[in-house]
Amino acid sequence: MALLLLGAASGSRPAFAETLQDALVKAYQSSPQLNASRAQQRATDENVPQALSGYRPQIIASLSAGLQTVRNTLPDNSIQTQGQKPWQIGVTVTQTLFNGFKTSSSVRVAEFQVLSGREALRNTGQGVLLDAVTAYMNVIANQALVETQKLNVQFLRETLGVARTRLAAGDVTPTDTAQAEARLSRGLADLNAAQVALQVSEATYAQVIGERPGHLAAAPTVDRFIPHTQQASIDLAIKQNPAVIAATYDVDVATTTISVAESSLMPQVTVQGNVLRQSDGDPYLSVKRADQATVVGQLTMPIYDGGLAASQTRQSKELAMQSRQVLEQVRNQARTAALSAFITNEGAKVALSAAESEVKAATVALAGVRREAQAGQRTTLDVLNAQADLTAARSRQILSQRDRVIASYTLLSAIGKLDVRTLGLNTPDYLPEVHYHQVRDAWHGLRTPSGQ
């Protein structure tokens, strides 16, 4: 349902009025919070190639050179002296064959961290879009409230003019004029408060969306995307809420970390190859140059490390237990959030319907009181009270319409579907898996896929 009153109260809109979807696109593209989370996720992706490096050989090249003076005393007491320029160059290749499954477990941990990070990024995206909806609706509601207060002030000025005319004619007492003046002063104060609130909401809009608001169009709800029952909302939240899914992957991370800790208690097998060329390095001056090549296999078995690995294993098990409890806590929070959002959305429907009925009744009442006042059957105070009731009713309707839209988007966020794809926003969806596949099997290179 569109916010018809907000659009009407804000005056006529040009054809190029900005829509809520336009604002959401700007927030999605330019939000520093969201862009920072995307960079963080790209950094998390790098955990996988770092873990995969354990499968790959480590190659080290070495080069050394210097000056050396050798003075040898021979058996016949003769002295042999020579200046040398020794140098050596070598390459060492080390390959781990077995490390207690540490590498494979580390790769699984890194992959689970990537999956958890993607859900955290999705959760951040939902928060940014919901903040954008709230900022947009606050501006459009405050614009309507300012227009409502302007209409109220205009009416009170007219009423004060009529009272003064009737006072001059002797039809009313000075009390009626004073009452009208007092209501006008209150109306001006209310208008000022509404204008202040509008300026604050516009500043918040600029912070969230990235630019100050212009002409905003009425915004519809997203009822077509949200469930119609409480239980359906709860079920979807538990299955699709990104916070719940992220916590599930965090359990996998903590559980697999136990295997990483246990690997320190297992044997390790490595093979190392070395090629070395050395010149002028013999202090006995008997060898001019030496070439050497070796291949060495090594098996190491930890016997006792002071209890470090055992403590780390126990610690990992406790952290895994903690992650399971956190998952249960997050599920409960998602369940409560979905239920609260559903109830709030249903309550907003009732509140809006009541506010619309109140406005209709208050409008009829004000017209009747004004006619009766013209006939001398009502006082100026009666007219002022009827106008105050209508202004309050219009304000409640505006706020109810704002709350109605925000509540529907809040429920959509609670069930994990407040995203570019569901809303059909006119912007490319950020796909974190693209960067992941770009760097997962990268063996070398210092530049990021974006060229940095």
C-alpha cells in the first residue's frame, strides 16, 4: 500500500521524484560500512590460499660473498698465504609430506571462515538497506508533518482573523481572541519543531544514502515478500537469517580447529633437497670449487612439549562448546526478532486503519463545528479543539504510514530476504564468491584482483 497521505501532504511531485528503490541503490553502492565489510571479506578469502600453501613446496635461494685471507703453516714450517673471494649459491626445496593432517584441517577452517564471512556480509547489507529505508521514510514523514503543521498554522491564522472581526462586531468576547492567539502560538512552535525534526532526518538521510534528499516519492510496503503467519516467519528466520547461518559456520570453524590443535601431537614427515655451489671456501686451499646436492628425508615425532599441544586441544574443545551455545543464542534472537517484527507489522496495519478512520471522522467533525460556530451554536474554542483533533489525527496517520512501511521491511530483514535480488534493485549484486575463486588457487602475485 502506498503512502498516499504522505505524497499528498508534501505537495505536488515532479516526474523525476526519487523513489525508495533509487535511494536503496545509492546506499548499496556507496555505503562505507558495506564497502568496509566487503574488503574484510576479501581479506578473509585470503585465509584459504594461505592454508593451501601447506601443500606446496617451500623454495629458498641463498647467496653469499666476501673477502677472506688464509695463512697456513705447513709441516715444514713454511707459511702459505693467500687472499680469497669466497662465494656460495644454493637452492633449498622443502616439501611437507605429512603433518598430522594439519594442512587439510587448516584449509577446512579457512573455507568455513569464508562461508561465515559471506553471511556476515549479507547481514551487514541487510542492516544498511534497512537503515536506508528508515532514513527515507523519516524524511518523507517529516516533510508531510511540516506540511500538516503549515496547514494548521494557516487555519489558526484564519480563525484568529475571524475572531478579531467578530470581536469588533461584538459577537464574541476577548477570551475567544486570546484562545485563538494562544493556539496560533502553539501551532507556530509545533511547526518549528517539525521543521527541526525534518532537518535532522535530512542529515541522517545524507549520512546513510550518501547525498541529501530531494523530492521523494511515496513508498510501498513489501508485503508480497513476507509470510502471512507467525510460524512461517519464525521458520524462515531460523533457516535464512544470515546471523544464524554465520553462527552455524562458526561452529564448523571451532570444531575443525580441534583437529588443527591435535595435529601437533602427531608425527611430521618432510623431504628436503639442496643444491649448493661454493668457490674459494676451503681454508686449506686444497679445493677451488665444490658442488653439492643432497636429498634428505626427515621424520619427527613429538614426545613431550610441556603440555602445550594438549592444552591447546582442550582449549579448542571448550571454544567449540562456546560456539554451539552462541548458535543457540543467535537462533533464539532470530526467533524473537521475527516474532516481534511480525507482530509489529500486524499492529502497524491496525494502527494505520484506525488513524485513517480517525482522520475521516475528525474532518467531518471540524466541518460540522465550523458550521455550528457560524450559526452561533459553537464557540471559537470548540473550533480550535476540533482543528487540534484533526491535526493530531493527521500526524498519527502520517507516522502510522511511516511505521507500516518500516515494519514490513524489518520483517523482511528478520527472515533474511532484505537484499538486492529480492527487492529487484537496479544495481549489480555484489558476489563475494567471484573474488574467492580469483585468489583461491593463486600461487604467487602481490596485486589484488582489483589491481591494487
